[in-house]
Amino acid sequence: MDGNLSPEMPREECFASVVSTEAVRLGFILAQVQNLKCVTGDVGNAFLTAFTSEKIYVVAGPEFGEFEGAIMIMQKAVYGTKTAALRFHEALSVRLRRQGFTPSQAEPDFWWRKTKAGFEYIARYVDDIICYSKHPEKILGKLSRFYKLKRVGKVEFFLGANLMELPTTWDCQYQFSARSYIKRILSDHEALTQQKFKEYDTPMSQDYHSEEDMTPLCNIKEHAIF
């Protein structure tokens, strides 16, 4: 095929799964229980690190100079092709398996491996990776031999949500927040309504005190109505 056309193919031949939000949350629970570090990384130009299985070519334009008009065959899984995500998914899976990781049965994009010190986990969403380990730098260091990892560091934003570390007085260590999304929505509404909204740290005012409900309990007949 040429131009912006590519052949139709069954969904199973181009579908690439991703980790669920529930599995990512589970990873942070496991990290807290097992005292693991949580580090994230983003694979740069991810699809170009894998080879495509599609037969695609383009006709070189004037920007190719002396090669203008030549037929150029695509070998890499370029973004926008139907199987690009699947080819990268397969390539990354090979790298993880070579490090001893195995996909969990309930969540194929949540990987784990057993070590002498305990367990280590990896959650991946296309080219975004979260590593839960006592030594995550070793795992990401091996992956960096094959991929250019960007934004490596503490997990602060993942799957559209902010990740916040809570004080040690809390029972849990991490909290997912929609802070960035809310700020963006508020900014849009302020521009639309031409007014500045007040900021609150809690859903209710600190001076609010709820009243005690003194209404009588429902009897059996009233319960039956519902």
C-alpha cells in the first residue's frame, strides 16, 4: 500500500494491551508492604525501537533531494501504523523476560520476578514504565542499554493522575490525585466565566459543623417501600 493507506487486519493482529489503573495501585500497595522504591521512566521514540511486520512503503518527496521519487520501504514500527504498538509491546516483553520477569496471570502487563531479597514488579503502559524494587536503578539501567529512557525518577504523574506521598502518620504511603486535571478544568472555566474561583484545601469549609440527625428511624413498612 502507499500514501496514508495500510491493509485492514484482524484486531488480534494489531492489539497491544496496557496495564490497568487497579494493577498500578496494587503495585504501590506491594511496594509499601515490602518497602520497595517506586521509579518511573519513559521510553523515547519507543516504536522506532521495534521492527514492523507490515509491508509499507512511501514515495520520497523533494525533501529527500536526489532520492526524490524513489520507493522507500519502511522497516521500523513507525507511529501511526497499525501494528506499531504491538511490535513494541513484543520487543519490550522480550527484554523483560531476559531479566527474569514474568507477566502475572491476572494482569499481563504487570510483571514480577523473585529475587533473594524478595519480589520486584514492573507495570507498563505502552512506553511508560513503573519499577517497584529495592534497586530499581539496576533494572532500568539494563533497559537503558536498548532504549533511551526519559524522565527517570520518582513517580509524580502516571495515567493522567498525580501521585502524592503522604505523611508517615497515614496508614498508606501514596495517594492518587486529580490535582492537575482539576487545575486545568478550573482554568478553562475561569476563562469561560471571566471570574476567579476560590481555592480550598478540603471539600468542606473548616468552619462547617454538621448537625446531628434526630429524625426517627424508619419502621418495617417504610423499609418495604424501598
